[in-house]
Amino acid sequence: MSIEWAAGLFEGEGCIRTFKSNKCTYEVKLNMTDLDVLLKLQSICGGTICDFRVTAPHHKQAWIWRISNKAGVKNFLQQCLPYFGYRRTYHAQNLLDHIDAR
């Protein structure tokens, strides 16, 4: 597996978030029911994996992969940026610009 694979997976399933409170926090994350895929993503990009709370008995178990520190988010997005499509590139670049401006 490679960063290109990780970028493609994140492009289709990932989420870029900014939390604004007394301190600005950044996060990239991906929710999925396939733990083996998230473990491969983690082996390429780092980050953490935790259980996603199942809300109903008929729901499948899910997990969340995330990077939630500024340096990690910046590194991940910079590595993936060349492989993102237009829409994801736009959002990733906006967040990178925000990080650099702070």
C-alpha cells in the first residue's frame, strides 16, 4: 500500500474538520466498518484507531481512524494533496493555509 492508496481512500471516505473554541483544533478522520482497511491506513499514515459506538443492535461494528494534532494533520494533507481531486484539494488547501496563518 502507498500514500496514493491512502489519499484515494481518504478522498472517498474521509473528513477534514476544524473545531473552534478557545483553541483551534484540526482533525482528519475516516469512519469505516472494515478494521483491516483502517489498520493499513494507519500503517501508512499513522494516527489512531478507536471503536465507534454502535447505536442500534442491527448496526455493524465500526471504527474511527483519526489524526488530531496540528503537525500530523498538516503532514498527512501535504502528502496526500497531489493525489486529491479538485473538491478535496480545495478543502485541504484551505485548512493548510489556515494552519500556516496561525
